[in-house]
Amino acid sequence: MLSAPRFVLASASPRRLDLLRQIGVVPDAVDPADLDESPLPRELPPQHALRLAGEKAAAVAARHPGAFVLAADTVVACGRRILPKAEEEKQARSCLALLSGRRHRVFGGVVLLSPSGDGEAPRRTERVVRTDVTFKVLAADEVDSYIASGEWHGKAGGYAIQGRAAAHVRWIGGSYSNVVGLPLFEVAALLRGAGFPLP
């Protein structure tokens, strides 16, 4: 009996792991890539998301030959501006000020590397998914309360839609799971297309 192919998630994000489990996919290994995630000069948000996902996948695939490797990156953008993953309160406040009362875009870059057999390079399939999100106008006390929660730390754009920030999201167009960290419909399609056995 043939053993099932190994599946590796190239991400340390617990949200991505939870999302995969939601569709019945449990990785055999979680192996994040440690890369510089700074945007390149004049790099547009969707290009940035896809480039980082591809670099993460390639770095991790080199450590897991013969496995399916899934990598993703989530970018929050206002116009052409890529918002940071907020690590400091000042960054988070700056992000929330930009998002308040405005529509912004969330781009999810997803890359799947699949074993091709015969020792050849893995096959690459990819998607870039866009979700539009509109925040209400945030009052000063709402911003203070959200900052005090600490939920923004390490989050692209300084917020987590699956947490308290949901109370400030007036409208969303597109994939909700993409904003959380992984567009599940597109991921499932990539896996099916590559011959990975989904539940």
C-alpha cells in the first residue's frame, strides 16, 4: 500500500494551521521560513505577497524533498502602500488611522510546490487573492481600547479580523479566510489540482 504524500506548511502562523484544519488538512510538519519580508522598491502589494509566498515555499521545500509544501503571505494595502506587520504601538496606531473610515485591500499570496517525481524540480502552482475590507470611522477611545488589547501585535495592518477588530469592519467583499491568513477555497483548488488527497 502506497503511503500518503507528506504535506508541509511553511508558516509559523497558528491561524493558518487552524484554517487548514477547518477543511480537514493536517500538515505532517510545520516548518516556517525565516526571510526578510521587506518590500522591494516600487513593488506592488499583490506582487509582494506572491513573491514572499514563493520564497518561503522554495526555502522550506529544500528541506523537505518529495513533499507538498504550502506557503502563504498576507499583505494589507491602502492604495499602493503596503502596511507593516505591526510590532510597536506606534505602528499599530498609524495603521488604524489609515484604515479608519476607509476601504482597503488584503492580498493573499499562496504558492504550492508539488513533488514531480524522478528527482526533478517541484511543480509550482500559485494564486493571488484579493479581499476588500471597509472599517467604520474609529473613535479615539475605540482605538485606545483596541491598542490596549494587544491583539494587533504582529498582525498585517495592525488588526485581526477574527478577533475584536470584527466589531469595526463595516463591509467585506471577497474571501474572509484570506483576511485571516489563508484563502481556503483557492488552497483547496490548488491541492486538488496537484493531486493531493483532500478529505
